Amino acid sequence: MNKTYYLTTPLYYVNDKPHIGHSYTNILCDTFSRFRRFKGEAVYFLTGTDEHGGKIEKIAKEKGQTPEAYVETIVPRFKDLWKQLGIEYDDFIRTTEERHKRVVGKVLIHLQAKGDIYKGSYKGWYCTPCESFWTALQLAEGKCPDCKRAVQKIEEDNFFFKLSNYQPWLVNHIKANPDFVHPASRKKEILSFLENPLEDLCISRPKNRLGWGIPFPGSSDHVVYVWFDALINYISAAGYGADDGKFSRLWPADLHVVGKDILRQHAVYWPIMLKSLDLAIPRKVLAHGWWTMEGAKVSKSLGNIVDPVEVIAEYGVDAYRYFLLHEVTLGFDGSYSEEALLERFTNDLANDLGNLVHRVFGMLGKYFEEKIPSPVEKDGIRNSLRKESLSVWPKVEAAMEEFDPRSALEAIWAFIRNSNKFVEDSKPWVLAKDPGKRGDLAAVMYTLFESLRLIAVFLHPFLPETSVKILKELNLPEMVSSTQASVWGLLEPGASVGKSEPLFPKEEEDPGA
Ligand code: MSP
């Protein structure tokens, strides 16, 4: 049976509506997933929501609601945003679903039977927003070392998972599989974290302190720690213990995309949980950086939120996708500002791409009554662009192999800019004045239209809405595959094309301004 490429986003906490950081991960995964489907691969793309834990219990209480009722108000916000952003996922898992809770219980029973779980007493410091325990030594000036917020002193009985049993195995696994953690700088970080002995992981919370969680099997006083619960989603959604056929098609996951702040959970705790469960380890964990604004991480708790819904309303979905995919090299932090977005919108989208399409369609209307002309063999005229067009897709593929959508877009934009240059150099408006140059004009226009077709195809995984718009204007089916990205000459001479509307309309200038 063929393995399906299985990729996942983290499950987002539903303490508040989604922001730019969440949308970034989903846009990345959507692009990776579209890219592979485009090449004909079977893909399964999972996203969802993480609904238990202290954070959600706290906010629900503040709103005077039960956690159950509160999460129902937030989950649709995530689903609506994914719809607006054109995120084509195959499954959306919620940790409050029965299919997930059942698997969490099953996993814990398995681990208990293996002797990897024990009951102990915990004394130390606790950070509620991060849901993390800290020893006095780990605190940073008395605060949580991760989020720098106040911590509480606690002492309680809990269940622990023997991470330490598997530390040497994990270090060997990471060294033997150099592609497991990406990028390499993050792999180094994890290996250096693993140079110190791992403390066992506290995987329960006493109900009298935190009641909103999955009941801990065998204890009526505890619920499961939210991170332990949430990580299991990747197998519960894949059909573990419920649908063996599906599970064997999907598992191990090919790619977990996560933010750098949750890499340790995915590259240390999760593989150890799977090892203890006797399951295969995911092939790759890819950590991206943070979106910041004026130097600070964009976050719900800091309140410096960029609301994707507002940005999309102003600039459109594809401008937002383009900005996020293009602005940073994956793995690095990116700085968000509306000015930066506006600059990309104006220069790359409206000027380079929008104008090219509009102009080329306009000339066809004027010179060939909106019909694709026959490409008269005039190699001198059309060879440069034609030759270049065939080198674009291999560059895009090579960049995507490296999880580098920014370079992929750069390769496409180099071609777009050269197509504009081709218009300037070949001067169709001059050729049009000379009846003796009709053949040259036809060759130029055919070349330009083939370039537009290719651009629409190249853009498909990245800017799906724009891709479809251009294809429709060309009167071509919107279903495309990557085979169409590496051939020249698919446009039929004599075929009519539609009208072109501005792809990235600029806001009307305010006459009073
Ligand atoms: N619920 C956990 C994940 C469980 S996965 C089994 C969680 N949720 S979260 O909502 O706080 O964060 C989800 C993801 O959003 C993380 O990958 C995090 O890195 C990402 N981002 C949150 N703020 C971000 C930015 N400002 N920039 C980029 N991504 C950031 O953690």
C-alpha cells in the first residue's frame, strides 16, 4: 500500500480567536500540501484545536461560561479563517472529540502497562499560561523562563512519565536521522538541551486545581496534562486503534510544522511517547520562527494582535499569503508591519504581476481580437523567455524540497519581471504599426500568453485564488497539475480568451488627501 504524505499543524489553543502566527503555520502547511497534490501525490493534511487545560478553564470562567460552552464560540473562528484563507485541510481534530479522548485513555493504559508511568509528589513552581513546571533553579529572576510571567508555588501528587528511560535512544535517533529536526540550527538546540539529564514529565493535574481535561485512567482525582493529551491528536486523527487501514497509510507522519516555542514538545516528548508506544517516529519536525511587531512576539497574551480577517478584508487573501510566505526565510523570525505588506502588494503583486496580466490581455484585444495567435517560428524573438520559462519549475521544486517557499516565489517573480522586460524589449505597439511585422507580433503575443499560462500554473500552490483567476481569464480549466508547469506551447492558437480584471486593485486615491 502506498504511503500518504501526512502533514500536520499544531492544534491551536482556543482561548482566543486566531492571529497572524496561527495563520502562518496553516498557510505554510496548505502550500506544502497543495504543492504535493499538484505533483500527483496523495496527501493528508491535519489541523485542529487544543481545547483542554488551565488557560481555557480560566478564560471561560472570566467570561462566565463553562469551558464546554466557551470553546464552541471560538472553534468556528478558526474554521472560518481557514476557509477564508483557502486552507484545504483533510481533517480538523478537536481534543474534546470522543475519537481523541478514547485514544488518550488507550495510550495511557499502554504506557502504564509498560512501566513507563509512576506516581510521585511534585514540589516546585508552575506557570499557568505555559502549563509548565519549573524548579527554583530554572526560574528567570523568579519568573517563568519561557514567557517571563509570574509563577505559583505548588506541591501535589501527580503521575510522571519516564522520559529519562529513553534519553540515550532519542539522542541516537536525532543523530542518525539528520533530517528529523529542521532547520539544522534548531536540531543543534535540541541536542544541546539533551546534553543534560531529562527530568521526567508530569503528565497529570489534580482535578481540584484544574478540572478541565481528559480523566486520567485509574485515578478519579486527576486529569491528563494538556500537552500530553494534545500531542496524541496526531495519531488519534490518523485512526490509531480505530482504523488500522487508515493508520498504516498515514503513520508515521511525514511532517509536523510547529513554531520554535513548541519544538521541544514535538522533538523530545512526542518521539519518546511514540517510542514507549512502540510506534514509528515522525519523519520530520519543522520549526518556524515568530512573527513580531516592533520587536515583540505577536501574541494573544501581549495583546499586539494582527487580525488576519482585517488584513484580508483590506488586501485580499493572496496578498496576505504572499506576504507571509515571501517575507521570511522559513525558520527565521519575521517582522510584520502594514507598510511592509503594502510595499509588497504594490511592487510585486499590483505592479509586477497585475500590470503584466492586464497589459498583455489588453494588447491581445487590440491586435488579435482576443484570440491566441499562431506562434510563427521566430526563434530570435521568443527564445529567451521560452528558454527561461522551462527553468523556473525546477527551481521552484528545488526550493520546496528545502522547505523554502520564499525562494520558490523569488524564482517565479524573476520570471514575471523578465516577462515584463520582454514586453518592453519586443515593443508590440511598434510591431503593430508595421503590417510586415504581423508574424513577429504574433510570435511575441503567443510567447507572452504562454508565459501568463505558466505563471498561473506556477502560482497554484502558493496563491490559489490568483492562479484560478488567470486560468479563467485564459479560458483554461482551473484544475492544473505540475506536468503543465514544465511544458511550453499548451495554448491552442485561435482559442479565445476572456476579459482581464485587475488582479490586485489598488485602493482609489482619496482626492481630498
Ligand atoms: N496548543 C499548543 C500546541 C499543541 S500541538 C499538539 C499551542 N497552541 S498555541 O495556540 O499557543 O500556538 C500554536 C502555534 O502558533 C505554535 O506553533 C506557535 O509557535 C504559533 N504561534 C503563536 N504565536 C506566534 C507568532 N507570533 N508567530 C508565529 N507563530 C506563533 O502551543
